[in-house]
Amino acid sequence: MAEEGHRVTLNVYDLSQGLARQLSTTFLGKAIEGIWHTGIVVYGNGYYFGGGIQHAPPGSMPYGTPIQVVELGVTHVPKDVFKMYLLEIDLRYKVETYSLLTHNCNNFSNEVAQFLVGATIPGYILQLPTEVMSSPMGALLC
């Protein structure tokens, strides 16, 4: 009998807790809505890149309540295959490989979303580093 599939969602958190929306124009010369952190929820757990690949039951993630939950689709990838996949990519998602602009939690979520459902996470999340760096003050941040 074929397996039904597992719902895959993207939890979106604003690490600035609203401050980016309020202060970004002053500090960057450009408005941004938030400082996004994301995690994939599937198989009853949330998976995210934070000091390595982490997982926790939804609702117990260290980032509080998501400001948005994005439906990504349904996966038919068995959980044991997903666990093997996470082991395969583990070396690329360590504390030492983290980069705020090019290799962060959102890149992890995007890669996992593509593996599980063949979809990417919303562009506004992935484009945030480029948007910040293209601001009048962005170049001074690095």
C-alpha cells in the first residue's frame, strides 16, 4: 500500500522581533521587513541550521512562535531516507561553515525543501542578504 505522504511546512521567524521593520530605514537607508530565520517542519519535528543541523518538536524551537507558516507541499520521501540525507549534508552545515550572507539557516531550509518537495522557499527570504548589502549602508556591515 502506498504511503500517504507527510506535510512539509516552513516556519519563518523574525529574529529582530519587529525591530528591522521599525529601524531598518534609519540604519540601512532602506526598509526591510525582518531578519529571517527559517526551519522545515516534517515528520513531527522542526529541522534548522543553528550551530549544526538541529531538530526539535514544533513549538519548542528556540526562536519562539513563527510569524508565518508557509505550506511547501507533501513529501513521499520516507523518514529514514530523510535522516540519511541529513547525515550526507551534515558536513556542509557546521558552525565552521556558517556564513550570514551565503550559507545560513535559510539556505539550509531551501536545500531541504528542494529535497523533500522539489520547491524552493520564498524568494524574499533568500534575497534578504542581497537586499541588505545593496542598501546604502549595507557594504559597511561586512
